[in-house]
Amino acid sequence: MSFKHVRSFVIGGLMGVVAGMLLVPRIDPDTRKRFLNKGEEVIEKASEIVTETKI
């Protein structure tokens, strides 16, 4: 799999997460914080993988 495919996959996933967050009708603040924290972890891990793939 090329870097372009990995990048497209990551961007698509992030867009899905953002769409999901926007479309959730009502969400309590604790759940929102957990989603945001997990999203940050996923972005960080994806960045590490992409960086490793480049090398």
C-alpha cells in the first residue's frame, strides 16, 4: 500500500469521526471528552505510522 493510500485512509477516517461528532443529537460532556481524547490518540498514532512508513 502506498503512502497516498494510507494518507487517504487516515483522512477519510478523520472525516468520519468529525461527521459523527457533528451528527450526534445530544451527548453528555464526559462522553464528548472521551471521544476527543481518543481522537487525539488516534491522530497521534496515525501520524507515527505515516512517519514510519515514509522512512
